Amino acid sequence: MRRQPRRPPPRRPSIAERERRRRRALALIVLGAAILVAGALALRGESEAVAVAVRFARAWAHGDYGAMYAQIDPATRRALSASAFASEYEQAMRTATATSARLAGSPREASGGVVLVPVRVRTRLFGTLALSWQIPVRAASAGELIRWSPSLTFPGVPAGAKLSRHTELPPRAPILARDGTALAEGSPPPGSSEGARYSPLGAVAEAVAGDVGPLPAARRTQLEAEGVPPNAIVGTSGLELAYDARLRGRPGGVLSAGGRILARAAAQPGQALQTTISAAVQRAAVTALGGRLGGVLALDPQSGEVLAAAGLGIDDTQPPGSTFKIVTLTAALESGIATPQSTYPYQTKTVLEGVTLENAGGESCGGTLTLAFAVSCNSVFIPLGVRLGAKRLVEVAEAFGMNHPPGLPGAVTSTIPHASEFSGEVELGSSAIGQGRVLASPLQMATIAATIADNGRRPQPTFTAARARGGLRGPAVMSERVAHEVRTLMKAVVEYGIGGAAAIPGVEVAGKTGTAELSSNPCGGAPEGGGLKQGAGGEGGAAEAGGESCAAKEKRNTDAWFAAFAPAAHPKIAVGVLVVKDGYGGETAAPIAKQVIEADLSPEG
């Protein structure tokens, strides 16, 4: 077979030749792109000026003020910063109460280098506005640019004019108790500094209805975007704040630019808020709390209807002290590591990781779990919490609603650290008695009591009867058997334990005291429900210290708590009471709970 001659390898182009070829190819690409753009513009009948105006309008519709700023003339950019430029547009959108915008039609050139771009703007107050945006474009060395002026901050604004809005709120709707009694009614005049509206119940109603006043600085921008006039009176606390949008209604007025009216809106009156508040129970809660710092929350255990809210009832949290032992007890009974008849040695203290944790006043307590709960024995419940473990304790606390928003407007979330966040046995044992980093509101403790009252099913708190009638209830936290056992132990607290101040003749009351220590005990001991120090102080202690009794010092160092429900067999009301820095749960908080329960069980309640 004849061998074919070998072909020489192809010559490799020089660097200069390769560069010339690359430039020719790039020129062809650029030329092709230009032809395509020109063809597209020609096909749509658009000039470069139209394309520039459309890009400007599209960037505005997407809130891309940076892209818009890059298209305006250099003189404006020198006089107006990018942030000031963006602020102009943001303010215009708030003035119009705009929520979104889009291009809506074919743009066209008008005389004088102006491009008309049809847009639609959706607003809160004025519906959807169909506007023609007059965007002036001029030729420059860098290409076509936008000839900017302040009238371009919103479509439809004539040259030399500025967008403005004049609105007024309709009369504010009333807040009513469940029997129709006004908790707040009337409308303070614009600019008024009045803190509350009128109620025949006076301060009793104000404690739950809250205050009204001028636009708060923190909400001014949002309220302005909703069309609320700058001199309006709005809700600032309580139900007035939580249901402000409903009560104030929708403003009415006009959106204008110069002498041109762009849109009108009719005011829509607010809706009256028919609450579940009982005038009798609310009066009792406010009166019993008096001028002390604290909170009271009462609710119907089955429906979750809030019957009364006073002070810090829903909007603050504090260490719950021994009222949290309801959670620890529930977890222990559900887990099977204890029964009401389980017995424990009598001790004055317990030791964890070398740290001594004392009982109240150094007293010796123990015996059955029922008795230990009735007298709030720390030396029983601290080790019980450690034996449960962080995972199980936190799971049950969360089932009761902790670490989850309560679902009640204006209410704060009660918290417990996640299981992985506990630093050791001391913190776990402390948390089991409501100390450490455990924080709860009176609403949370009332909900915990209501869960026991409703056979283990957690209610969903509500201020509105319509929602309550919907039967919204949380999940089952425990079995009915365990709920019945916890109920029995809570009755013992009032019958022969340290919660006797909540006893009502002829009525079975189930409750739990709590005394949360806020800092190191000034006398060295530990009040009921808290404290990690050694010493002889405690609830009722009388040792002198610097001329002031230990009892007096401890009273200022502790929060008093009580959680309860009644009648125990057929509960109608659950209560959570907190009194800040004012003593012990059995002495200070329990009598308040008693007065609130009595008001609900009275004919007026």
C-alpha cells in the first residue's frame, strides 16, 4: 500500500492576526446588536427617547431609585444626592398611599421632547389610579437623559406642581364591654393631647381600653402611608392601640397636584369593638391591684374570652416563681416519674453541682408530692426538674404556650430557654421553680391555670366574642387524668397550703402561689418559689438588717404571683396575678385573685 505524503501542520496565526480577527468579530456583534435594537425600536415605533422614558418609569415601578438616578441630567445629580432623590419618591408614594405601580399601555412622544407613559398606581385610599406620566427627555453627549424636576416624583403632576393630600378621619368607633357598656367612646379633636376617651367606668375602663393621642414618632411613617392625617388622634396603648386600624376607620379626602385633583376617597367609619370584658370583673381587677405596679388577667377557661385586663396583664414578663411549678408538676405526672402519693424526704435544702439551694426561710419540708406542692417545697421540685430533664420540661412549657406568641393583640411572648441552652443542673433546677431565665406574663399564668381547669386543653385567649364563638382552642397539653390530678393538688394549695388567702367560703378555689426572687436575697435566704442562696431569711422573716427587717428587704426584692381558677369542679374563671417588688404570692397576690374571682361569681359578673 502506497504511503500518503505527510501534510505540514497548519500555520498558527500570529498574535496580531488573532487580535485583528477578535476586533472584527466584536464589531460585527456590536453592529448586529445595534441593528437589532434599532429594528426593535422601529418595529414598536419607539425612539431612543421613548426607550429612555420607559426604562425610567419601569425602574420607578420596581422601586429602583438608583437606576432612575443614573438616568437624570448631570446638573440635577450635582444639586441632589441619590439618597435625597430616593426620599422624594418614597415621600410621594406615601402621600398617595401607593402600594404598587406598573406600566399600563403604549408610550408615545409628545411635543417638546416629552414622552407620555401610561401607568397604573394601586393605592390604599384612592383605589387604582390610571395616570399619564409626562417624562421630559433631552439629548446629551452621553445619550438621552431625563430632564428632572420635582414634579416628576409622581405621575400626573403638572410641571411646577407638587403632589399633596388632604384627608380626615371619620369619628372613632367605640370600644364596648360584653354587656354594651362603653369602655371608650367619642373622638378627641385633632391635635388634642387627651390620653383617653370617655367611659362611664372611668379609670377602670382605661386600664384595658388604653389611651389615644397624637401620632407616635415610631408609627408616623406607616400611618402616613395609610392616609392618616399628621394631626390625627390614634390609639397609643391597650385595646385602642391593638385595634387602632379597626377603630379609626379609613380616612377620606383628596389627592391633588397644584389645582388638579387626581383622586377622591370617601371616609369609611370604623367598626365598634365588642369585647369580652366584664365590667364587674374589670372593676374588681383594677380596684384590687390599686396603685401597685403589676398586672391582672382573667379569662373564661373554655372559650378563652378575656374577662379583665389591668396593669401589666398582657404586655410585660417577669420570673413567675413557684406558679411555674404547675408546669413542672404536669411534666412529672405525664412522664410517670411521680404520682400525687410519691413521698420525698424532709429537708431544708438541696445541693446541685456543689451549690446549695434552700427552702423558704430555711424551713424543712417534704412528704407526699401533694403536700410538697401545697407548701411550695423547693427541695422537692428542684431535683424533680433535674430528673425530668431540660428537653421534657421545655416541651411541656411550650405546650402550655411559652415560646409562642399568645395570639392576643398587644400581648408579649412568655419564654423559657431551649433545652440545648441550659448551662447545667443548677439552671435547670432553678427553672423548674420559675427562676433563672424563665419569664412569664399574667396572661401566660392565667392560660396555664385555664388549661388545668379545662381538663388539659389550652384555650386561645381572645378579646372578641365572635372569635370565641368559633371554638378556637389550643392542643391538649396533658391527659384528662393528669389535669384532674393537678387540679386536686392546686385545691390543696388553697385548702391547707400557703394559698389560703384566696379561699372563698362555699367555693372551691384551685391555685398556686409564686414568689420570684429578683436578685441575691438581701438577708441571705430564699423566699417561697425562688432563690439560690444559703441563709435564714425568707417569706415572713423578721431578722433585722441595718435597721430594716429582712422581711421588708425581701418584700422589695420579690415579685408576688398567684394563678388560680374557680369553682374547681366547674370552672368559670381563671386568673393570673403579678405584683412587682411587693412581697410574697400567698400574702400579696392571692387576695387580689380572690377579689377578681368573687366579682365573676357575683350576680353582676
